[in-house]
Amino acid sequence: MRTERQRSQPWGLQGGWPGAFSETILRRANGEIYKMNKETMTLRRGDSVCVITAGGGGWGNPLDRDVELVCNDVRNGGVSMKRAWEVYGVVIDSDTGEADLQATATLREQIKLTAVSN
């Protein structure tokens, strides 16, 4: 197995966040779980391998992403409501799927202030 980006994330550009790490997991038939690096392993009957490829880094500051586009991402299953809140600073009503624009503006301001003070 030879996958990249297990120890360093793909970089973002123009203020974008880094992408996700890659991961390769070997589950032995006996239930043992082993996280693989660049190595050769012998697979046996009943073993399974899960390969999670690295996600690309973002483009631009996620706090600048259009609120409605983030809502669409959530509705389409590409982004969870939790990630919409944590990464994009968008507060979405779980019943309606619509953004709370006032709460979103407040949250985005709080995130920006926190980033400046760190």
C-alpha cells in the first residue's frame, strides 16, 4: 500500500483550509484493526481494507462562502450541519434547512475575532 497525505494535509489556497488526511485501515478477520502506512502486508481470507483518500484543500476563506451555497451543500449531503457551523460559520435551522442570517452574521464575526486574537 502506498498512499500519500497520511501525515500532512493537502494545503488550501487563498485562505482555504487544508484538506482531509488519507487513511488506510486493515481489518483482520479476527477483528484486529491496523492502520497501514507505506508498507506491504499479506491479506488473508476474511480480511478487508478500507482506503480513504485525502480530500483536497479549500479555496478561499470558508467564512466568505455564500450562505445559500452552504445551505445547499447541507441539503445535498455534502456538508453536515455541524461542519456548516464550525467551518463556514453558518447557522441552519434543523427543521426548515434555512439559514438564520442574524445568527450567521454573529457567529462569523465571533469566529473572525477569535482567529485574530489567536
